[in-house]
Amino acid sequence: MSDVVGADSPISVLLVDDQPLLRMGFRMVLEEEEGITVVGEGSDGASALELVGRLHPDVVVMDVRMPGMDGIEATRAIVAAEPHARILILTTFDLDEYAFSALRFGASGFLLKDVPPAEFVRAIRAIASGDAVVAPGVTRRLLDAYAHKLPNLKLEDSDAHPELDELTTREREILIEVAGGHSNAEIAEHLFVAEATVKTHLSRVLAKLGLRDRVQAVVFAYDVGLVQRRNER
């Protein structure tokens, strides 16, 4: 499993859900798409962990609420074993504490289970290419709702994240803007720079902090106290 799937390589997908009919529906959608291959199916987190270790799929489509090992623990275990794993979480509610926890443990995004087929396919392709799939505003609402579960850590009180010192002033501004739930276009307008410049700065932020995508960047900013929930301001 690599960071980004090559342009000429088919995207291999593992489907994990305890509902066989739902897995079958997603499989039917994906099998109609050129360049995407479903390589396996699992019914719980334990089977997901075993199948990822054996099949090394490019994208894991994972339900969070499953019996036994749920999608949260499976996400944590998979990312610990394979840091480049790309996991797309499926959930029933857009503000789901399970989805929030899965994002913290390294998932690359989440979708509602009733997502239109075309959007589901776009999400698979986006995650395989290295992007995150969570609308910035939804990420922010998730964190506003559940950030009280994060450690009460402030930058001035801790040296736990010295890598922040490696960020330039502009890069730190970009990180704060991303954590505020703003898109690249909105950040560019606010900071009076080109959108391409925002993308370049964000790429450098991710590289310096060892993060894979903007979802991890948002969670990181909350984790270290760089931003707080809205109702704390």
C-alpha cells in the first residue's frame, strides 16, 4: 500500500460492513467503474485488520458501528500497522462521535451511508489520490461537537509538539485557517494570496508535521490547542 495510487494502476478497494446487502450494493456500484477493483469484503473490524494485512488495498471502506471490533478500533490498528492506509468511514449521521474518533485515529474522511453512487465513487478516487474526503465545514462541526474529548493541552504549556516551531508564520496561518473549516479558495481570499500558494503552503505544513491530509491537520490543530472550540472563544 502506497501513499498515492499510480495513474495507470487500478484502485483496489476493501469493503467492510456488517450488513451484507450494503456491501453488495457498494460492490455493484464500484464494479461498474473503470479502474476500480473490489478485492475483498469483511463483516467486522477484526476481519478488516486481517484482510488489510493480506490484501493491502488502496482504500478501505469501513463502517464504524459493527459488533466485536468496531470501525474505530480497526482504523486505529490498521493505521498503526500500515501508516499509509487510506480509510473511508461510513456512518449514518453527519455529526457522529464514532466518525470523529475514526478521523482522530487516521481515517481520511467519511461519508453518509445514503451517499449517491457518483459521490461515493468520487470519494474513492479522491482518497486513493491522497486527498481527504470531508467537507471543511463538516469537519469543523464535528470538532466543535466533540472537541471536549480532546486533551486540555495549550501550546504555551507543553513542548510535546516542537515540530510546530518548524512552521513559518504563513504556514501557521494556513494551518489555523484550515482548522477553521475554510476551503483553499476561502483561505486564499482571506490572506490575499493565490489558491495555488495556499496549496503549496498546506503541502509544506503536512510534510513538516508528518500529516497526510487536511483532516489530520484540523485534528492536530485542536489536539495541540492551536485552536479551540467556538463556544470557548
